[in-house]
Amino acid sequence: MANQGNASEVQAAIEAADEVFMAAFSRGDAAALADLYTEKGQLLPTGSDVVAGKEAIQNFWQGAMDMGINSARLETIEVEGHGDTAIEQGKYTLRGEPGNVLDRGKYIVIWKQQAGQWKLHRDIWNSSLSPQGD
Amino acid sequence: MANQGNASEVQAAIEAADEVFMAAFSRGDAAALADLYTEKGQLLPTGSDVVAGKEAIQNFWQGAMDMGINSARLETIEVEGHGDTAIEQGKYTLRGEPGNVLDRGKYIVIWKQQAGQWKLHRDIWNSSLSPQGD
């Protein structure tokens, strides 16, 4: 499709957006994180219903930071572009002080391009750690 | 886009595919479930790494059935069609004997239309129950 764009260009744009996400997380800026989502953005976290809208998203990430999560590393595995929509699959690692891994897992993010900027629209993830923590 | 199709048609097709999934689950047919995925289909379950390919997918669902899950109810919330790809968001309920709810949560499935048939390509979900089980 003409407007699907170059696949590697879309992937590079998503990876750049992930870098912005990681930087905001590392400096503990939950408001900046929330700003990376669309107005109708949703988190789908384990252990709760859907978290919808920027204010709720900001509160969620603030809560994660308050629990001691200092950094979120995102590693893109694959990106599919469909016009103004992109589907990203990746792996995450959450770390606390002093760099210990608190969780690692996988995610799918549905991105929407709005005014030239890629924003997270749906963000679902889960832990790959077994309940025994290995 | 010309090939994006009618949004409600795509949603109806995905809901019909979900019905086939639920029927296969209810009769305990893990092989039929696995057949509903693409050749490169992946499950992204909580507590394990990615489960890739039909044989592994069949084994995963057989394991869930052996653990006492008798039915999986899927409730579509929204579907976006992008040509041969569709993004579905929904809610699930897993039940055992005698109909008690073992888990409920939310999911995103990336579907691919192949030879006119919609198949699950990526399937990620997580529980909405709190760790305390409420």
C-alpha cells in the first residue's frame, strides 16, 4: 500500500519513540510518559482493568516509579506499519535500585501517528518470569 | 484505504472466528485451537516466554485444559481492520468445573487473513484480577 511506508523507516521511528519513553522513565517523569500516549490511550496491565486516558496513565506510571521501578528498557522485536497505525512487539526489562531486575517480559504496543508523531495507543504487557520468580 | 474493508464487516468476521475458538476450547480440542493460528503464530502468556508455532501452541492450550480450564469466553471490545491484518481488543473469562471463574482479563489479538480465513497471529493477554484474587 502506498501509504504503508518503508517498513524499516516505521521501525526506526518506533524505536526512536521508545527511546523517548525510556528517557522519560529514567528521569522519573510520569507526566512526560503520559504525554507519549494518544488522548484515548489505554494501558492493559496485569492485575487491573484497563487504565484509560492520560491522567490515569500518568498516575499508573507514577505508582510504578513510587514502587521503586527506576528504568524500563524496551527492546523492539518487530514492527508492522499500516498507514497511521503500527504494531510493535518487544521485550521489556524493569529495574530498581541498584540496577537489579524487578521484572522482565513482553509487550505489544499499538501506535498511532498523529501530526507526524508516533504515540502509544494500546499498551499491553505481561511478565515472562514464572510465579516462582526464576 | 480501498482494501481496508467495512469496519463492521471485519469485526463480524473476527467475532465469528472467536466463536470457532470458543467452540474448540469448550470441546477440549487443543489441535483445532492450534489450527486457528497462523504458521508463525505466537502466544505471549504471563509467566513464560513467547510460545511460537502450532505444536507449541497446541501443547500450551492442552496444558491449560489439563489444569481444569473448560471454557474460554471471548468478548470483543473493538476491532481495527488494516487490509489483511486486524487488531482486536477484548475481554476473556476462563471457567472450570462447575462453571466457576478461574480467571478473567483482557487481550489483544493480531489477526491475519490467509486464503480468506482470519487466523490468530499474535495473542497476548493478562489477568485483570488483583494478586489478592478480588
